[in-house]
Amino acid sequence: MFEFFNKLKTTVSKTTQSLVSNVVNNVSQEAEFSEFVLDDMEELLIAADIGVSYASELTDKLRNQNKIKPSQVKEFLKEEFLKILDTTGSCELNYKDGDINIYFITGINGAGKTTLIGKLAYMFKNQGKRVLIAAGDTFRAAAEEQAEIWSQRAGADIVRRDKADPASVVYESIQKARSEKYDVILVDTAGRLHNKFNLMEELSKIKSVIDKNAPDALRESILVIDANTGQNGLQQAKVFKECVNLTAVALTKLDGTAKGGIVLAIAKEFGLPVKLVGVGEKIDDIKPFDSGAFISALFE
């Protein structure tokens, strides 16, 4: 656990600088929260990608009050950040023993969906589960090839049908999982945001196939967001929330970015819990998100 915490601290170090250190260093030496200090603080919070409305809400809490002093801003932010993450509910992935567990993975092309699926497959395999990948991004050859490579690395099986209707691939995967007693189906999907209507149609059709053929098996609809996208992640979340009933977020490429504040923006804007976080490039570098550990790593 200590080793993981140290890795998490390293992973969020750039976010710590942008989201905590910059604000604390600029504010904590002041005697009072003047309008000038609060405006400066708000700009720094917005620059750290927590979102305009949340940054405004935080600074508004410090206006016209005397209890909290600028020297206490670090403790104030830590408490507020933890509070907003806790409002989203449990960070644990839903899973049910003795049944098929379907994880519907969505996100734009390049966000890291297929890589996440490979790492999830490896995680579940290490827990002794039988894992099947449904390669639902059927019109992008590179996506299917990548899914095949990851399935081999993770020791999972795959249903792949190039150029086929994605919903038919998912249907076939459900039938195979049921007849051959698989525990987990990981559904890869397309993410072509430039044609929103087609994307929504495709994802809705896949969702309908799952609802009709395995109505109680859908455990999570997970949106994969590349942490480097910062505030663009909010727009992605909005589009995919319209397409499917999202239940969680997986944040990839958190290492090496200063934009990890997007975790807080998503929690505030959509009430979605982050349940998985990428902390590196190795096959086992996907970890369950822990809001307490994340906040502690940010502020230490």
C-alpha cells in the first residue's frame, strides 16, 4: 500500500503543483481574503482545470466570512475536494459473483479505451475470472488489432468481426459468455465525436442489445477520459452521457499531466465517480480509484 501511495504521489505531482501548490503559495501569505486575492485564487483554480463553476463556488465560500484565514487555505481546499468526491458515491467497480458482468467502455478515439480494456482484462484474469473482450469498434482496423493484441497479453478471449455491426458483436459475445461460463465481458466501442448522431445511434443500439439479452448483467457504463484533455473532458462527458447512462469514469494518462483537476470538475458537473485511474504504461498500471488516497497524495 505504501508503494502504491508513493506511485500515486508521483503520478499526481504535476497536478499537485497546479492545483494545490500554486494556489497555496499565492494565497497563504496574505492577511485577509480581499477581492484581489480571491480573484487571483479563482483564476489559479480555473487554470488547474477544476471548472469555472466549481472554482467560483469555492472562492464564494471564502467571501464575507471571518473563520477561515488565507493561512488555512490548504486545509480548506483539502476538505472541500474530499467532500465533492464523496458526493459521487462508491468508487468500487460493481461486480457480482456467479453471473456475467458486462462493462460497457466508451470514450473518444485516442482516450485510451482499448488499452484500459486490456489492463482491466489482466486485472480480472489475475483475480481468477474468465474474461471475454467484445471488439465493438469494428470499422477501425487498428482498434480491432489493438484489442486482439491486448487480449493475448492479458490472457483473455475475444470476439472480433471486422466491419460487422458492432451490436451483433456484442450479441455474439453475450451468447458465448453465457454458454461458456465467462465471468466478465469488456465491450470496446467507437468514439467518433465528429459524427455525433451516428455515434449515439451505434452506442444506443449496443445498449439495447445488452438490455434485451442480458438485462441484469450490465455492471458499469464507463467513460474513459484522457487526463491531458482537461476541460475538454467535460464536453466529452456531456456527449456520452446523452448516448448512454454513464455510471463511472476511468481517467487515463494521469501520470505526466497537470490537468488532474478534471476529476473534481466531473464530480461537480455530472456527479460521476472516478472508479479507475491509469498510473503508468505497464499492463498492471490501472488501479481502483480511492478518493481519500488521491486527495492525500495531492496535498502531501
